[in-house]
Amino acid sequence: MTITCDVAVLGGGTGGYVAAIRAAQLGKDVVIIERGKLGGTCLHRGCIPTKSLLRSAEVYALLNQAETYGIETDGGRLVFPKVQARKREIVDKLHQGVQYLMRKNKIRVIEGSGRIIGPSIFSPRSGAVAVEFPDGEMETVVSDNLIIATGSRPRVIPGLEPDGTLILSSDEAVDLDKLPESILIVGGGVIGVEWASMLCDFGVKVTLIEMAKQILPGEDEEAARELARLLEKRGVKILTEVELKPDTYVPGDGGISISAAHRGEEITLEASQMFISIGRAANVEGIGLENTDIRVANGVIAVNPHFQTGESHIYAVGDCIGGLQLAHAASHEGLAAVNHLAGQESHIYDPTFVPRCVYTHPQIGSIGLTEARAREMGRSVKSAKVPFSAIAKALIEGHSDGFAKVVVDTETNDLVGVQIIGPQATELIAEASLAAVLDATPWEVGSAVHAHPTLAEALGEAMLAIDGNAINV
């Protein structure tokens, strides 16, 4: 059987279903092909379940610190199965919401594994998708335009493949039925530090190792250093410049043991479980790219600024094209791709000003370039930093660690980047994102009235501090 449509989307994750909705809004007949559940990694194994677990961990930690707010308690009791039940309830509700959006926008969802085919009796050009169903039946979807949104999966270390028992990836960790006594987290990127923060708050003994010189490589050095200091203060053991030796891995009844090189010395690392978080690999295999003129470079699909592949009627968005590999980035890539294929006026997507968020305690929100990266690119920049300890609301909230930092081009006065580490940083970064879209100068942002007392005053003061005009620091 052949199904024809205007736009077919291969993959129903965030980038895919957002692209589908936009195409439907523009009057297109749309089909989504998804082999799992709509919502993809973000909804079922990534953003949403991990943030639910992080919130439970934060509440548990806050309860244990209630006395600092003048409230005496008998202490809290962590019931981890209920934590997991709350997470599943949130995921299920949002999954139902995505399914509703498909029905509302009259988008047909085909549940099966899709593979792109070349020119055939179905279509004179490549881009049709052969769909195999669980029962072995086949169907072909032929469309005017195809959007590939196949997402990504956790990277693995050869010899240390996740087994769901002693070695975990994020896919297995979100469904833990009980907490380990201790854990070794391999990789100090966003996923690694979020899990370190969460598990530490849950009372797990955490060791975090990273190959680079700092956790969160690529982010602001001062922010990464401050996060490391605060994680260590809470009991997380952090080792940087560590190279793991997979061939020394020893599984046991009580946990794992493995050797590593740490700044020239061999060390032995032991824990109840190991969590591998070394990034994500694009899902580009087994989807029929070899039947097209689509180019894969460095493990991801190559696209132009409009997200067109080597075949102009085929687009690709989200994790499968590399880049930031963030759900909100995938969404905006999907919107940009659909607007282009539909002939709509659309601004060129600029990944530099996509907010990057780390949901640790404290949180990190950043946008644009770090000061170090801007200087590496030859730009003349200056920066200003305001500590949350100078902000009344931060003291009221009981979370006054961290700072807001603004980086500006000295020649043009353009905003180059913003880095915030502190309470609600992932919310506060939205103001910097809006400033970037509007091409606002730091003086304009600082001159906007910021309510008092609020955490947002930190960014307002930092914007004013660029020219030495901060009031409260």
C-alpha cells in the first residue's frame, strides 16, 4: 500500500513533531513515521524524566535543610518508587498531550521503522520511505518533502557497554528501581553533572570523572569552576584530566572496579555502579541514507543553513545533524526547515544564540560565546560579573552562590554572551535570549526596570556593570 502526502517526517521526537505541527498549520498534509513513542528521547528518556527526578532530589535536599529557614522537622524519608511514579505520571501526561496535538492538527502517525528508498516505482526520485511494522507488514510513504528527525542515542565506550545492571547509560538510569550506594559517573558534560547533582542530593556517594581540564568543557571556565566547587562542597568527588582504561574493568557482586590514568598516575576507581555519559551519537545508520545523495560527515547528516541535505527536497533537523543536540534547538530547526520548504519568510537560524541550560544545583544558563572563546576568535571583548550574594532575593531564597556574567564586544557594544550560575539560572537566561533576538545593547537591558526583590536583578546589574554603572555592587 502507498500513502501519499505533502510532508513526511521520519522520527517523532521534539524536532519531528514540532516540524509536523508547523507544516500542518501551513495547510500541508503531514505523516509522521515513528518506531517508538511520540516525544522521542526528550520526553521519555531525557529532558522530562531527568528534570522530574532532579526536582524530587531538590525537594528532598531542601527538606533536610529546613532548619536553616527556621523550620524544625523530624527529617524526611525518601521513597524512591514514589519518585519514579511521579516521573512516569508527568511523562504519561505529556505523551498524551503530544498525541492530542497530532489529532488536533490532523497529522497521521504511522508506528513502524522507516527506511528511505531510492528512485522506484513509487517515486522517480529518492525520498520515499518504506515502513516496516512490528508484524512484518510493509507500507510506503511518498511525499513532496521529507524531514529526517531520527535523533540520537547515548555514546558507548567499547568494552564498557551498558548492561542495565552494573553499567548504565542515561536510558537505563532514568528507570532505576532503587538507588545505588555509590556511583562512578564517566563524563563531566551536561548529562554527567546533572546526574551527579541529583544522585548526591538523593544521598548516593558520587565520583565524577572527566577527560578535559574542567567539567562542562566549552562552557565558561569561571562558571564550571564554581559548579565544581559547590558540587564538591556537597560531597561529590570530582577528578578531571582522567583517562579510563576499559580493559581493566572488573565486575563483581558488590559493584565495579576499573583503573584510570589521572595526571600521570594510575588510580583505581570503585563503585556500586558505573554511569557512562560521554555524549550522544546521531541515529544515521539503518535509515537508508545510502540510497540518496545525502552526505554524512563526522557521524552526522550534513545540511545547509536552511536544513536541506544533499537532496533539496529532503531536510534534516535535531540531534541527527549534530550541533547543540538540545530539544529546543531541534524544535526551532524543525520550524525553520518547514518555513523554508513552504516558501515562508524565515530568518536564518543562529545556533550561537540558543540558550544552553544545566539543571544542576545551582543551575547554569548561558547563551552566546564565553569570554575565552570570543578572544580565541580574535574579538576584543570586556566582561562584568555580579554575584548573587549581592541580590536580596537570592539571600531570601537561601541560594546566594554563583553570579551573572555579561560579555560585550568593545568595538560594537554588541552582546557577545551571557553566563549565569545560580538560583533559577535556566529561567533567567530567557531575558538574555530575548535581548539577543532584539539586538539589544547591555545598556538597554540594564535600563529596563527589574522588579525588586527578584533574582532577575542580577542580570540587570551585570548589564549596567559593563559600563561601571551597577548600583548595588
